[in-house]
Amino acid sequence: MTTPFPFTAVVGQDDLRLALLLNAVSPSVGGVLVRGEKGTAKSTAVRALTSLLPEVAVVPGCRFSCDPASPDPGCPDGPHEGGGGGTSRPARMVELPVGASEDRLVGALDIERALAEGVKAFEPGLLAAAHRGILYVDEVNLLHDHLVDLLLDAAAMGASYVEREGVSVRHAARFLLVGTMNPEEGELRPQLLDRFGLTVEVAASREPDQRVEVVRRRLAYDDDPAGFAARWADEEAAVRQRVVAARELLPSVRLGDAALRQIAATCAAFEVDGMRADIVMARTATALAAWAGRTDVLAEDVRQAALLALPHRRRRNPFDAPGLDEDKLDQTLEEFAGDDDPDPDGDGGGPGGGGGQPEPDEGPTDDGAGAAPPEAGEGEPAPGGAGEQSPVRAAEPFRTKVLSVPGVGEGAAGRRSRARTEQGRTTGARRPEGALTKLHLAATVRAAAPHQRARGRSGRGLVVRRDDLRQATREGREGNLVLFVVDASGSMAARQRMSAVKGAVLSLLLDAYQRRDKVGLVTFRGSAAEVALPPTSSVDAAAARLESLPTGGRTPLAAGLLKAHDVLRVERLRDPARRALVVVVTDGRATGGPEPVALAARAARLFAAEGIASVVVDCESGPVRLGLAGQLAGELGGTAVTLDELRADSIAGLVKDVQRRAA
């Protein structure tokens, strides 16, 4: 077994180390989410934490790690006698793979034995193994939705339930949830994000000396893991003793009314949702005081707790940058500093002590808002890409109509198109392929019923054999690849129009985030098309590319479609089960090169021939309209919607739907 990398040998990452240590002192803080670029020792630091945790007393032979002092009365391995002797073992860190199955997470119940023998044969899962320890999820933002739902349930109730056709098993599942993620690969669902008590942002140091030290230590560990661990053993033991001392001191720490007012005022000032942030801040500030060896919570503890507990709760949508205005934080803390602050060196500021200072600005103003270049006309610009316009800001996003892929797929679970999934409503039954996971009870009984006399049935019980078992087939929703093909040519360059177009695409990106899609962005202008963003789960990366998109030049529509077709071809090789939805945002004009209209039509027919779902967002404006986008949609074998019809509450869209039904 490889010697673990010592926690004390991790260079830098002070906030990460502190957040992990605070959870070691007080597991009720609620875990840590570590956000950062690749290669920043996120996983190394988390895996090294287990060596600092005190040992856990468990009931001998219990697979669910029951505490001998107060065993779980509903433990599947119980009942256990309370107050009995126990054994000690090191605290566990259990890793949940992103691609794990539901049975691997919550455990598996042997349905065949349960039906035929009436025996609850249960194999515990990762939630049972993590009880009273750490559950670590690397790349937590890529975790499938149904696993996220199970994690949320277990974290909220402190227990895991396995229900299979009337047969149920329950066991305790209280764990410290630690996750790491690279924001470039997509964001977390808000419900899971809020379950993490603290969050930290990590980045590689730009200081040469510190980077040298990182490389030196890593090479030393690779050459001699045991010797490297021995070198840091004394410091590791000192930190471990400090954690134990802080745990013992924690019940004696006093959280005064002044600190509580500062916590409540800070959460209110930053407009965080719900009350969980207040509770997490209170627990974090108390743990900070215990870690420092104090029995009173100071204003500096509240400040540090806010910096760790609030940034991820400030996000309203995936395009908001996480973070906290520290000037505003300091002003709030000063304003609500109370007389019972135990800090003898404080500045003595009472309630309202900072009230005479002017309010800080909420953020930088857009000084360039009125300095936009003159608007470009709707006419075709000069050949060769002349007339390029600087990027314009997107209009305010809105709620869009649901765009989906026809038919029934088998892709990753999501919320857009119909698909055969492990979750959802039951639509039928089939013979299981491999292990049975979702029993269709009625179909199983129907399969077994004709054979009862031949099998010698004499009692009331049903004689069930393996061949009788039927797997339930279910229909739910899948996530798709939404590939945006955006016209950035001169015909789209009028600033009001391009602002509306960007607002529409931004709205569709928000919808893709909520429906758990992958997104990609292809743009075309001048004489060529380019992949502005390869398919990714990071919709905020797509929004950033969209925001900086310049316009101008001719309209190589065929090049844009062919580039999109090439992107889809590559993606099918990588993920053949994920179906694509192509969203072409254009006014339908095609210019530049020989026979541009004919070339665009031939390119569009490639999508129709392969059955690729497509939608054309018609950006044509003005009193005279040529209807070119509608013609393009016909060649693609898709549908066309205007910018107005794209809105979920659009009156025009409602009228069009009524007319379509009437026809």
C-alpha cells in the first residue's frame, strides 16, 4: 500500500488547509467544496486529511460503523447492546467515483432472495462505508443527477434508505462531504452546492520559489514515500494533537450575542438564501476560535467564517463569478460590532460605529457604456471582412421555450429530451441483462404464475426462479449536446440586433445549464467558421466566449454548418449515446464565395440526411422580411422560431401554437 502524502507537506493553499482542518475540528461545519484549476493539489490535500482525524470507536463486526456508546437501533446488523465494548479503527475516507451506479452508492438488495426466501440480504454501499468518516467526490460537478439526489437525501436525513418493491433497508449515514471540481468543466446544481458548508478557490502559485518547493517535495515523495512521510511525522503528530485539543475545547467556546448579530447582519447584507449560511458561519466561527485555543469568538473569526461560507451561496446563476466584496464585509462587521466583543484591543466601535462612512460601490461601473462605436448598417459590408465591430453586451436573458430532440434516446440523465433511463416512470418490463436493479413486480409474478404446480408449490408463498425476474424499463429525461451555430457576420452587426441575439443565446445557455446539457459554440463570419468553444459542460465558459464575440464581414453560412457537422462527427465517437440539438442563430443570408446559397443548402441537407435535430432562431428584423431562415430550417429538416417566439411567455408563440393545432 502506498504511503499517504503528509498533510503538513502540502505547499501553500492556506485557505484549503484551514477549511479542511476546521471540518476535522467540527464535522458539523458541513464539509468543503474545493474549486480550482487542474494540477493544484486539491485531491492530494483532501486524501492527506484522514491521517489527522482521531480514531473512531465502532461495534465489532458491524458493517455500518455503529458507535458502541450509542448504537443505531435500526442498524441492519443489529440490534447492538448499548454501552458495550468496542474497537477503534482509523477514520475512513471513502471515494465516490463519478461513474458509480446507484447500487454502489446506497447498497444492493438481493431481490431474488427477498422474494423467494423472505431474506433481507443486503450488501452495504459507499454511504455505509463513509458513516462517521469522509465521503470524497472528485470532479463532483460531473456527478450524475440521480446520485446527487441520493447524496442530498442522505445528507439531509443522516440516513440512507434502500426501497425495492416493498422491501426496505435503512441505516445511518452521517459523513463529512468533501468535493473537488474544476469550474471549467461545469458548475454544480444549486441544491448540492448549498450542502457544502465551506468553499475555497485554489490556484497554482505564480511565485517561482514556491513552485520549486512543490516540485522538490513531490519528487522526494516519489523517490521514497516512507522516508518522506517519516520526515514530516513530527509535524503531522503536532497538527493531529492540535485537532484533538480543539475538539475537546469546542464545547466550551462562547458565541456571544455580538458575534451572532454580526453573522446575521453579514448574511442579510449579502442576500444569501435561507438560513443555512447563518448556521454554517456560526459553527465555523466557533471552530476557528477552538482551533486558535480561545473560548470566545472574535470579530476576526466571523470575518474568516464569512470568507469561507458565503462565496458559493452568493451565486444566482452559473454566469455569476463567486466571491465576496471584502470592503462591504468589513463595513458590515464594523457597523454591527457589539459591546460584548471580548477583544480587548478592539477599536471600541459600538452599534452603528461605522454608520457615518459612505457606502462602498457595489462594483465597478461600466465607464465605456456610452462610448460604443457607431452602429453598423444592416447592409452587406465590404468584402474581405472589413467593417468588424467591437463586441456588444448581451441583452437581459429570459426564460425560453423548451427545445427538445424528437424520439426516445439512451443518453446521460438530464432534463431535456425523452430517454430510457434508470430513473423515471415505468413503461414496461424485460428480462434483465446482468444484475437486476429495478424489479417489475407484476411482470415477475405473471412470469412465475403458470409454473407453480410444476414447481411443487404447496404453501401460500410464490415459487420464484431466476428466469421469472423482470427488469422494469423506465422513461425519464436525458441531457443533450446543444451546439450553437451563431452568425457573427456584418448582416448581424447592428448593435441592437446583436445584443438581442446574444441575449437569446445566453437565455438558451441558462436553459442548457438547468437541463444538464453539454454545450458547444461555432461562429462564422468573414470567410470562415471557427469552433469558439468545443463541447463542454461549462455553460459559463460558453457565455464568456459569447460575450467577447466580435461581428463583421461576409456570411459564410455553409462554412458554419460544415464546421458544426464536423464537431458532431467527433462528438459521436466520444459519446455515441448523447444526442445532439443544433441551434442555428442567423437571419438566413449566405454571402461570399461562389454560389453561397446553394452551398449552404447542400450543407444543411447533411443534417437532415443524418436525422440531426435542429432549430433555426430567425434573427431577421425590419418591415420587409425575406424568410431565408425558414427556408434554411426546411433544408435542415428542423423548425424555425423568431426571437420573440423563443420566449416561454411569448404571445406570438402561443398564437402560433394554437394555429398549428387548428391546422
